[in-house]
Amino acid sequence: METWDDNSFITVESLRTVSSDYGGFHVYAFTMTMGVIIAILFAAYQFKRKGLKIERLMMGAVGAVPAGLFGGSFFGKLGSSNSFWSLFAFWEAGMSIHGAILFGAGFGILVFYLMGRRERVSIWVYMDCILPQILVSQAVGRWGNFFNHEIFGKPAGLYNEGALSWLPGFIRDNMTKAFVGKDGTEINGISLVSGEWYVMQPIFLYESISFVILWALIVFLIPAIKYMTKNTPWRNDPLSFPVKATAIPLDKIVKSEKFEPKKYNVIAKSNKDGVTKEELFYMKKTDIWQKAYYKNTDLEAVAEYQDKIDEINNKLPEIDENIWAKIKSISTITKSQWQKGKVLVNTNNPNNYHVVKAGVEAGMYFFAWNLVRMIIEIERPINNLFIKDHHLLSVLLVAMTALFGIVLAVIAQFVAPYLFRKPGFIFEKQYFYTEDAAKAAAGTKVVKSEDNNEKISKIKLKEQKAKEKLDKTLKKDK
């Protein structure tokens, strides 16, 4: 990888048309604030769409936003600030997005996890609603970097020769730098001449556009995967869930009390016996998914779930008090939990629709953000890297964070649903309540019959041992 620094480039004042400050108005702080507000508004929309309480979002944001701002400022200015308190001046240039996410998301996950336990909402759901919206915030914030004349890449060519002429004039002019280094220095395959003006790659713009595109893909495309599969309600049962305007006999139409079809049209057809009325009937796909999956709670599924869980519990071996036996039993318990989780997921999705699980969007946020950052990191000057003056290390750490996002998405889709889910919680849909889940939600202590039986057995065993010991003592006395 080619390394370079931006100390040999200075701003061309005659071309400079934007500034970081206009009197008391700080553009950088303004763009960051607007980015946060827009992200919160988009997150609020997701909360409303999923039936979550928006006030919970505001409660979490009160702590997560300041934590992110101070964390980003601290890591961004660490090693270059003159005083301790100036490390937290987030309104000034020098923010670390990784520091902001580490502190902001870390604080937010803790708060929303605690709230989720009380509200019976999975932390995965909160993460899906909030984290992808940060991409929009980052896209807006990058324009603050533009006004600060930072986040630019290698020289693309001479200004006078029309390098990057496709750019809007105000961006191209403010991305132009004068080279004041040694003649013959080669960067990006260009032999630089001292005093010449070079147009630098506007990587702030590339990041901003990429973040908006990736945000749209995560927020709109990933949830829409269920529409693209072969296993959909309208393909499995076209009479109950019609999506085309086709003539369906009145006696075969399945009507929903809660989700009314988009349109009814009555048509007449003649046959040998006279005139028979039929209805032209179709439904919106979003309503179909609500009726067939999201709002479909089958009481028989609850009974089926409980029967299968009891069957799994009855097959569990008794766990010995010996510590090594307990360690060996971990695999048995994990296997049992996996089986229980599979029963829970399947009974809440009896038609096995291919739905993206809660948490996948959050994982893809980490992947998408760091994929862009990894590509951009290769272009950035060595003194402005994630790990200052360490090009390879910076790229590797960013790549590892992107890999973490992929791993998180895979776990959310294929592992977490079978190990950590409970009845009565909201995941990609509201899972049905069992009797125990309803008692837990109401704050009533749940006492399992198996636990009672186990306690009774232990008491009886102790009584029997005590009796045997007493008999032995009496025999000795005789």
C-alpha cells in the first residue's frame, strides 16, 4: 500500500469558498447535530412501524448521543490535544467515528437491553431500528468535514488540466491543494511539482454517497427479501391471499376482519342456469404479510409448543452434583436449549416463511460502514488514519470490524433465534405468550412443576437416608 501524508499540501486561498466557521456559526457542529437529529427521526419511524414506544428511543438517546459525541472527540483528539478538557470538544475538528460508535452504541445497547427486559422487546430489535440510521448521520456529517477542508485523498491530477472536471465547481475548487513538498515526489502515479495546484480525491463525498446507498439497501432491501422467495403466502394459498385482480367465486373468498382488501369489484358472469355473481378481489402484499405472519397468532401453536417443550424436558438426564458432571452436562443443556428454541421459532412461523431475523440489519450496518471505511482508508494520508501513522494496522482493524458485522448478522439469523429467544418477546414479530411468559410479564413468580417435583424428591431422599442411618445406629446399640 502506498503511504503519503498531507503536510506537503496547503489550501489554495484564492479558490477557497467555504469555511468551517461563519461568525459564531460552526458548520461542523451543525452538520453533526443535523445528522444525529435525522438519524433519531428515522429511528423513530422504525419504532412506530414495529409498534415500539417512541419515548423509549428518546430515553436511550439522552445518554447515547452525548456518550457518542464525547467518545468520538476523545479518541479523535487523543495524542494531538494540548489539554485534557479539549479532548471532549466535539464541536471542533478531529472526531473518531469508531470512538463515537464504541461509546454511543455501547451505552445505548446497555440501556436498551435493560429497557427491553422490562418491555419484553429483544435488544436485536432495538439495534435494527437504530444502528442502520447512523449511516445517514455519517453521510450528513461528512459535509462538515468538507467545510473543514479535511477527509481528502491522493492527488488526482493538475487543476489547470481539468482533473475531476465532473465534480461541481465549488467541490472541485475546495478540494484543490497546492503542493509545497520536494519536486519529483510521486503519489498516486503522479510526479508532483512544487507550487502546482492538484485536485485531491474528495473521499468525503464518496463516503457520503456510499453511506446513503448502503443505508437504503439495509433498511429497504434486506427486509424485502421475504417478498423475493418462492415461499410466500400468495404463492402457497392464492385464494386466501390474492395479489392479482382475478375472478374468485364468492364462496371461496377468505376475508379478514382486521386487514381489509384494497379493493372490491363485483362482476357478473352468465352460465346455462342464469347469472352468477363473482367478485374481483385482491390485497396489498404488506397487508398479506401482516395477516399471514406478523399478526398471525394461532392458539393451537401455543399448545403444540408446550407439549414439545415438556417432551424435551422429560428426556433431560438428571444432573449430578459433581462439578465435572455439571461441566459435561453443558453440551446436553445447550443441545436441549437449541431444540427448545427451534420449537419456539417453528411454532411462531408454522409455514416456514423465509423471514430475515432480528439483528441482521444491525450486523450489516457494521459490515457496510467498515467496508466503505476500509476502501477509503487505503486512500487517506498516513497522518489521518484510524491508527495514526500505521497504514496496514488501520486497514486490518477496520477489516476486522467489517468481519465482526458479518459474524453478528450470521449469529442473528442462524444461532441466536435457537439459543436465546423466549415466548412473549418481540423479535421480527410478537412471539406468542405461554402461561409462564404471561406470569413473568405480569411480575408473578413462575414456579415450574418440575422444580417442585425435584425438591420433593430431594426431601424424600434425605428422609430415607436419615431413616437408614437411624436404623443402623439402633442395631449397633442392640
